[in-house]
Amino acid sequence: MTEHEGAIPGRILRRLLPAEREVAGLLGLMLLVHARHEARTGPDGEIVLLGDQDRGRWDRAMIEEGAGLVIVALTGPYGVQAAIAALHDEAADVATTDWPQVVALHDVLLALAPSPVVALNRAAAVAMRDGPEAGLALLGEPAGEPRLRDHPPYPMARAEPLHRLGRLPEAAAAYREALGLAGTDPERAYLLRRLDAAETGTRTSGPGGTAGA
């Protein structure tokens, strides 16, 4: 997918509705997410999540354009999502990401457009800001939500902090749950690698799966 193909719906809307801030936010979000496209897969097509991506392969011109749109769009849900994406894209690595600001923006997004998925993403960000225990405490809250029942990122979001804490049997169980929900071969291959690491006692110190791809 070329840059033009990745952003064309947003660019069309922006030309048609240049004064609409949410349209600017949508285009900004599309650009900031698509800027990572080339780094999302490895040489064999395997999934590379955000924390493990080679940020040198991200499209900096696209990031700059998307971040510029955030400035005029930070009033609605798309603008807030774009601002979150910009914080990830502009950070040198996961460790130096402004996690307090990421959590604060998720708080704003929950107020504007509350949903179990936003709450799930906020919990993952809290795990990065305050530690895996804090994230796990929040991840227990949406467990009974029907819209998360078949949502693979939910057990995955639990598995990663459990893995970081060395609670390997619990992490393995969560990876197996996510594996049963995975919809593509690359997703299953990634989860099988993580499951193997948990089952063989290999702990992880990094948040490779944090904050999306």
C-alpha cells in the first residue's frame, strides 16, 4: 500500500470539508498510523508490534504532516486519537514515550467517546506509566464486557504485564486465550512465539505489544 492509497479517503474528505476539525483529526490519525506501515512486519511477514519496530523505517514526512493536523483538530475523538498516535510516533522509543500524557489523552477520549476498547487501551497505557500491576488492576474491570469477549487484544493486554511480572502460567493462559481468538496466520505466529516464551520460563522486560501496531 502506498502513502497515497493509505491516506486517500481522509484526503478526499479534507478537500471536501476543509473547515471540519474532526475531518482534519481523521486524516491526521490515518497519516500517523500509516507512517508505521513499513515497520509493522518482518522479512517473513511476521507481526512486529510497536515496541519492537525499527523507528528508522517510519515515514517522518507523514508523521510531521499528521502532527500538524493534530494542532487544529484536538477537539474531538479523532483529534484525540491522532494526538495519542503522535506521541508514539514522535518518541525515540517506548521507554521515552510520554506515558503520563498518553494516559491523560485516553482520559479525554473516554469522556468524548466512552467504550470498552478505549478503556482497554487506557489500561495498557497505565501499565506503562505506573507499572504492570496497576495496568492489571484496570484490565480486570472490562472483563465481563460482551464487546471484549471475542476481542483478541483483551487477553493479549493481560498477557503482557503478567509476562513482565514473571507470572508465567497466568501469562501462558492469557496467550492461549488470545491465540484462540486470533484471526490471521501472522497473529497466530506471534502469539505462539509469546506462548512459547511463557511456557519455557523466558521473562520479558519490554512492552513489545503495547499500544498497538
